[in-house]
Amino acid sequence: MDLFSQLILVISVTSFLSFQWLFHWVSPWVSTRVSPGFLRLADKQKVEWNSRTVSTLHALVVGLCCLYILLFDDAINEDPVWGDPTLVKINVGVTTGYLISDLLLIFYYWKAIGDKFFVVHHLAALYAYYYVLGQGMLPYFANFRLLAEFSTPCVNQRWFFEVLGYSKSSRPNIANGMAMAVVFFLVRIAVMPLYYSRMWSVYGTEAFYRVPPGGRAAWIISSICLDVMNVMWMHKIARGCYKVMRSARRHKVGTQENGKTD
């Protein structure tokens, strides 16, 4: 194992231990001081709260690194299949540690946060990351996929508001819902043409055929499956936003009419 591979291994292990520490100690300690409602939650809700807090931190760190790489890493932008994957490997190493940590927590606290979909998602992601970390291929596309993490904080915040008893028509909930819809659209839907145009630009080239069949399958099939789900989720999010905004508008009109009657 070369020196850089050893460094990536250390980064992944450190990431795993860090996210375990954040889940078991940092999140409970901070949450009790920032949100008094945390203490009133049931034990299962506290487990999910801590899990989502860690998820949000991971999403912000990895998402910002992703954006930096996409904008300033000339090597992978010039050669999206075999460009120098140094920065991408570091970022994927952090995510690998997080995914393994989260998988362990899902299995250990199955009754609280167990979800077969997340198990499949995490295992599929780890399989795809093997080709990035082990063989240094497809760095541009692996990094591009991680941009989707930017939508995670709003999704988690929606759950936080729900367990804290916020009304769906409350201003914080509506603002978060709108932000979630906009961010989800930008990082998962609007970027599809760019992603697939880059995929098409390398399809059939020498660089493409140097990728083994397993790597091509992990890349192309998983991309299509994920984007089908993204479109379905976007549809649900848009419908949910529309219903909440419509309900809030009716409530506002009703309040104004009652005020005039009084």
C-alpha cells in the first residue's frame, strides 16, 4: 500500500471515529443546551435526532468540499474519468467513514432508525466508492454526485421541526420547506443535463473503455436509478410545498376575515 493510500485509510478511520464521537457525545451535549425540547423527546427520537445532527454536519462539510473541487480542481474537470483524484479521494474518504459509522448505528439502533432503503443506499455508495478509492477512476462523477448532500440539512431540519411540535403552516416550517424545494431542485434536478452531458462526452472513448465493467455498471446504472428516485422525490416535495403554502394562505385569509368580523 502506497503512502497516499495509507493516508486515505487514516482519513476514513478518523472520519468513522469522529462521527461516532459526534453522535454519542457532542450532539446530545449541544442539543440539550441549544434546544430545550430535546430533553422531552422519547429515547428513540433522541437517537434519530443525534443521527440527523451528524448527518447534517457531514453534508455541510462534504458538500462545501465538493463545490470547491468542482469549481477549482482543473485535473478532474479536464479528465473526468482518469483525472488526478487526490482531493476527491480525501473527500470520499471522509464520506466512507461516515457511511460505515451510520451503517453501524442503523444496525445497533434498528428499532429507532432502522431502514432497509438506507442500508441499500449506503452499501451501493460504498461499492461505487471502492472504484474511486481503490482505482482512482471516475473522480469527477463521484464528486458531482456528492453535491446532492446540500439538500440534506433542510430535509433533517424538517424532521426537527416536526418532533419539536412546529405546525406545518408555521413560518419556520414554510421557510425551510421552500428552501428544501429550491436546494433539492438545484443540486439534484437542475444539474442533470450537465452531469449526463459530461457522461455522454466520454462515452465510447479510450478512457471510458479503460473502466472495468463493474465500474461502468456502478457509474451508469446507479446514476440512472438515483435520478429516477430524485425526480420522484422532487415531485413529492413540490406537492407538499404547494399544499402547505395553500393551507397557510387559507389560514391567513380566514384570520383576516375573522378580524374584520370582530
